[in-house]
Amino acid sequence: MKKSLISVSIIAVLSFNSLAAQHEHESISVNYQGKDATAQTAQANNDFAKHLNFSDTAAFDQASKNLIAKLDSKTAAILRADFEYISGKAPDTVNPSLYRQAKLNMVADGLYKVRDGIYQIRGTDLANMTLIRSEHGWIAYDVLLTKEAAKLSLKFAMKNLPEGGDLPVVAMIYSHSHVDHFGGSRGVQELYPDVKVYGSNNITKEIVDENVLAGNAMSRRVAYQYGSTLDKNDHGIVDAALGKGLSKGEITYVKPDYTLNSEGKWETLTIDGLEMVFMDASGTEATSEMITYIPSMKALWTAELTYQGMHNIYTLRGAKVRDALKWSKDINTMINTFGGEVKTLFSAHTAPIWGNSEINDFLRLQRDNYGLIHNQTLRLANQGVTIQDIGDAIQETIPESIIKSWHTNGYHGSYSHNAKAVYNMYLGYFDMNPANLNPLPTHPEAAKFVDYMGGANAVIKRAQSDYSQGEYRFVATAMNKVVMADPGNNTARQLLADTYEQLGYQSETAGWRNIYLTGAQELRIGIMPGAPKTASADVISEMDMPTLFDFLAVKIDSIKAAKQGLVTMNIITPDDKRILYVEMSNGNLSNIEVTKPKPADANLTVNKADVTRILMGQTKLKTLLLNGTAKLSGDKTAFNKIASSLVEFKPDFEIVPLKPVNGTH
């Protein structure tokens, strides 16, 4: 029996969440160990440390302030316990500034009092979970990455709160559309089924755009940026800049009951007796984001517009480029709106800031840093500096007052890739050099480069000499060409891996370190499992029918689809009284909501709730058709024509060249 479109689609969606399979062509070592730092790397890190102000320990004082209860062993095991090796002087294999950030994030170790009525659980995930006292219970602000981490963290908090530990969580608020702030939502709802959910403007669409439509590529890239497959030691992952790393478990999403700021930049709302002022900040750190001010507490929640470090204008895992100018302006709005009276600043990552003058000083530096990235990038671009050169050029434009501040350092975002992001936002990837307009694809280009340079052996010989002098940046470029042209050249593979490793050891930015070290690991032993899957079944279950079919359209092989000719259908969902008209033509799948069925090849009547149950693996379309819950009429082959055009995404696609099997690549 042929499968229907829906059943095949659901299988495709759910299989998308399987862990990356290990490559059969390489033997996977569970005892992978990185190499030591070279003398050149040790010297580079030692020189870097000479310019750092280690006497400034204010951030450590803030991070340790008002600890109520340290994480118990069960809760610490979610994440923090894996990093207990971090202490003392920075080893040669870690940039000393990044190691200082790694030690700062290790201070996060339990339940903390922010001020009367506000508490935070820190150290159980990349983000903090915040609990705000309302009239009848608690408001949970941002709820971590996974259901498991959220549940354990919340249970720990309720057990140790000095007030109201027996009261329920009555509301849950997502400050923005990144998974480490909503992914634990199902865990909170399972503990408190009556919780009402609030989200930033347009949050569900932006979650889908980032985590589903580009979800397969995003998940693979996340593993690189966050070092998800690296060992936790001085040769592997030491930190994730915003926190120690990512918790493991299921990423979930409970769709908001109420979306904030849908009608303007400002909205004041009383949630369970607590007045809260919400300012839309979408287009800054996230495409959907808001900050919150609580007038009665004189407390400002900055979401992820601020933290103890510089953030990404472009995130290395891949996402829509952020607007550095708007980011700077929105922080300026916070200063000028709340700066006169605010006494407590708290956020989604790292510890709070206390004191009016301290908060204003902190916000000004954060504001000016993002403003500088925007303004100086465009100044340089307007003087002819290209996108490849601008990352180095901008380093010379940063004033000493910002360089000396710890919380403007590039732990998450770097001046280099942030400047390139601003350039790309305004001018795109092309630098107007005709040579870069239409280069060869990567593999044939690499083969030509190696041939022009006298062959692989000649390139390797030159690269080995440069490597011994610590000239790692160009060695990486040259060896990547050799390995791209001949993935089976083991000498080149090992030299490229060694080079990536040393570049990782020298990187101040956590994402850079993790990307370099993951690249080295994959060159040596292949792709390891462990990449988190943002497009989980739970997240997909909250997609409406048009969005679901937008996702399916991404999975259509246009050449196969074009051979099927014109295919049309109506999907009627009685429970939400909607009709979706779907048309496959010219190799493209499109959909539109209509008020009544259009003439079509086939009609499917099925409840939206049942589609969600199919998504969650709780039933099958065949079962619904047999028991009469769903009805199918018209040309049955129409569904199969569309289903046969769907493709499966490969979750472990190549990033660095993989070693060939039996002479094939």
C-alpha cells in the first residue's frame, strides 16, 4: 500500500531528529585526546595574558553574591559537574582571557537571590532560569534549553526558596526566540499544568524560521560552535561564553497563550498582580526579543542584550544577521528610560549588576561597544576595506576604555566576525573584486590551487615549515586546499588538524575555539554523535498547518516534483475551522489558507489536533482513516506524487573533508 503525503511527511519530520550517525568509513575513538600546545601557542597565550587586568574581580564578586543553596549532586550533574577540572592558572592550551571567563561561569552553582522577590538558578544550563514573585505564585522567566534541565532546576529551586516554595508557577515568559530560553517549557508545564505562557512578539514564526526551516544545517553547525562532541578537558571544551555549555535532553516548546508587543514597542501588562513593562527589542540579539522593567522592584531584565562579554552580531552556528545599530540604540533607550531609577539589572546569562551608577556604567559600555562595531565597520567599508580584511582592521579602532573592560571582551562574539556581519548586512558577501564574483566550487577550486602550487607534496613541505614557525592562519588555508583536493592525503589531514588545534588553543572566543577543535577532531577520527536537534518533535507540534507545509516545501526535490506535473489538494481541519490549499507546480510546493475548498485533485479532512498527535508519534494517518476520524477523497495518487518528491536531510553532512572509503569520497 502506498503511503499518504501526511504519513510520509511525518516520518520525514521525526527522522530529522535522530542523532547523527557515525560514519562507517572512519574508526571512532571514544578515548580521543587532543595534542599539547606548541611552544608558539604557549608564548602567544602568555603574551596575551600580559595585557589583561586580572586585578579586576568585580564580576566574580557579583557572580557569588547572595547564594542561597549550592546545587546538589543530582542537579549539578545536569551540566556543571562536568567542568570541575577548571581551576587555577590557565593551561597553555586555553587562551587566558577565555579561561578567566570559564572560571567566572563556574561560580554559577545554585540558587541565588537577585533581590527580594527575584531568584535565579544558575549553573544548570547555558542560560539562567529566573523566578519572580507574583501575587499567587511565581513567574518563570526563560526556562532553559531542555525539559529535563528545567524540571530538575525548578524542583531544586522550590525546595530551597526562602519564601513561597510551596506556591505554583503561574506564568512562564520567553524573552526571545532562542532555544536555550524556551526549550525547557514542557518540563515547567508538566510540573504546573495551569501555567499561562507569554512570549515576545512574533516568537513562534522566528523559532520556526531559525530552528526548523534551516534546522538540519543549524543543528550540525551548533555542534561545532558549542563543542557538543568535544571532551570536557583542557584540550577540549572549557566554556560556552554565556555559560558552561548545553544541557542534554529534549528541546520542547509550549506555544504562548499571549504574545507581547504585538501592537507596538511598549506594552504594560499586569501578570498575576505584578505590573511589568515590556519593550520590544526584536532585531537585536534575536529576531524576536523583549526586555522587561518591573517598576515596583526597580528591576530591569535585559534579556540577552547584555551579559558579561560581547555578544554575536552574527552567530557562527548560522542565523539571521543582527542589527548592531538597533542593538546599541535599544540599550540607549533602556538607559534613558529606566537609568534614573533602576537599582537591579538581571539577565538571561551571567550574574546581575547592582547599584544605579554601576548599572548605568555597565550599560553605557555595552551600548558603545555595539555602536562602535557598527559605526567603525561602516567607516572602514566606506574607505574601501573589504569583508575579508575588515575583521583585522577593526581591531585597531577599539578605544582603551573598552579594551580594558572584561564585559566587552569577545567570548561569544568577536570583533572579527561581528565586523564581517555588519559588512554583510549592508553590502553583502561580495567585495566587488571580480575574482570573487564567480569562483569555482570549493572542490575543483582546491584541486586547481594545489596544482598551481606545485602539487600536494610541495604545499605540505612549505606548510610544515610555516607551522614550525607558528604561522597557523595561512597553514590552515593552504592545508584546507590540499585536503579538499585529496581527502585521502593523511599527512595533509594531520597537519591541518594540528593547525586547527593550535588556532583553537589561542582563541579568546569560545565559539572559535570549539569550531577549530571540532574541525581537528573530525579530521582525525570522523564525525562524532551528540549534535543537539533544535527541530524537535515537540517544537514542530506547535507549528500551524501553513508553517508545516512551508517546512515540507524546503524538503521538496524540485526536479522530481516537476516531473509530477500540477498537483493540488485541500487540507481541511474542522477543529480549528481552517482550510489549507496546497499546490505543487513547476517543482515548487506552495500553500495558502482559504475560506472554502478550491477545486483540487484530492481533499483530506483531519483535525489539527490529530496532525499534532501524528507529529508526536501518538497515532498514524492510516489509523485515523480506518476509524473514520480522518477522511480522504479524490485522487489518492496526488498525495503520493508529493510524498515521492520529499527528500531526507542528512544530519551529519560534511563540513571538513571526510576521509574516503575504498578510494571514494
